Amino acid sequence: MKTFEHGNDRYDYSAIVNRPVYDWPEGRRLAVYFALNIEGFEFGRNPGNDFTSMPSAPYHRGYAYRDYGNRVGVWRILREFESFGFPLAVLANGSVYDVCPEVLEACRQRGDEMVGHGRTNSERQADMPPDAERTMLGEVKSLFERHEGKAPAGWLGPFISQSPNTPELLKELGWKYMLDWWFDDQPMWFRTKHGPILAVPYPSMELNDLPAYVNRGASDEEFTRMAIDAFDEQLEESSQYPMVYCLSLHTFLTGQPHRIRQLRRILSHIASQRHRVWLTTPGAIAEHVTGLPPGVVPIR
């Protein structure tokens, strides 16, 4: 019988129910992290749908909508996370250091993890030839090193976009993990020609406010229910094996005043179970997995 090639040689099939079981720190089984996308856009270049009609040049509505997130929305979000004492993974475009550096300064003062997220959200890696992509990755790494005193360990491409060369370039340039590939609820090693890089779970499609509100038309209340239901289910399932729960937020969406109360409900619910989970960052997750004994997270 003919078998069909699925075209993916980056990782092998592995059923979560048949893997070695390990713990997160303090014997916890559910790692919880929150990803906050802080993005910059170039005026006059399409920043994406403005959710009212098809955008057209000079794309001012979409630009202004997103700029609202950096001027107003992000401060509401940071206030809530500070109130609950929750850490954040800040997925930042390099251009944010130029257009609103005080936002990243506030995150730095909180001790949040900085994750590389491209130069701006007006370009996609999938459109870049290898040399241009390598240059872009190097520029972002150097920018973070200059401002943060160290290179970011993790990467998420703008628009969660990758070229065929991205995993190799990330590994070559010293990135420790990536968030672009969501194919599991556990971190998994991902093959490159230069050795494995860790793929840490990130909700590119589901518990992400942008596709939920924009692409699927979820209401504010529906997104809150999704976030809480997923947390409760994964907390129950984690009695069997370790898992990662992540909620991805954008400043211009969740930072709207009518959604902050929804965010507060989500954070309050998770805070009620904080004694049972590991509140962390993707970098800490990657570091923990990297330190596990050989074979616990197999590399083939």
C-alpha cells in the first residue's frame, strides 16, 4: 500500500500520553505564562486589517488603532499584571525602542522577559531572502543586547511568519527557543541543520486575542470563557503529564477599556489556583526543559 509523505522532517510524531512524565519546579505540572505583544508599525505600510473594511493607503485607521495600544492600552494591561503579581513575556518589535521606549522601560523594571519579535510588524520573514533574514535577525539581537544588556533567548516572527530558512538561522545566530510552531502542549525539540532548537508552545491560533476577536468574531465574554475553560481543563489534565498554558494578548485589543474587566476575570481565576501552577515565562520553561536528563524530551 502506498504511503504518503507529509513533508515535515522537523519533528517526529509523539503521542502525549506515551511520553516520559516530568515535573516543573516545586512539583507543579502546569506551567502558565502570558505573552504580551508590543508592536510597532511603519506609517504608510499596511499594518493589517482595521476590522471595519478592506484597508487602503495610507492605512491611517489601522495604524492609529495599533498606536492606541502603545499609548493607552498597554498601561492598562501592565496595571493588571502588576496588581496580580504575574510575570509577562514581552514579545517586542525592535522599533518599539525608538517609538515608545518608556513602554519597554516599564516592562524592564518589572523584570519581564523580552522576546524578539522582528524589527517591525510591517514586514514578514516569509518574504525575505536568506541574507536579508539573517541581517534582520542579527539587527534585532544586537538591539536587544544594547538595551537589555543581554540577547533575547526566544523568538516569535511578526505575523508568526517563517521562511524555510528561519529555524536554521535562529539556531545559527544563538536563539535558544522559538514560539512560531504550535504543534503540542509540551515543549519539543525541533530539528535544524545546525542541531535542535526548542519549540515552546504558543497559542498562535486559539488562546490569542487577535485571531479570536478578528478572524473568528469571538465576543469578549466568549474569549474570557475560552481562556478560563482551557486553563481548568489543562490543570486537570496536568495530573497525568506536564503541560504549558499560554494566553497571548495584544495591547490594542485587550488594552481596550471594555476588555480590561474581562482580563481581570481571567487573571483572578488563575490567581485562585496559583498554588497549583508554575507562573513563569517561556524562557524559564525552555531553560527547565534544556536541563532535563537526556531522553526525557527525545531528540531523534
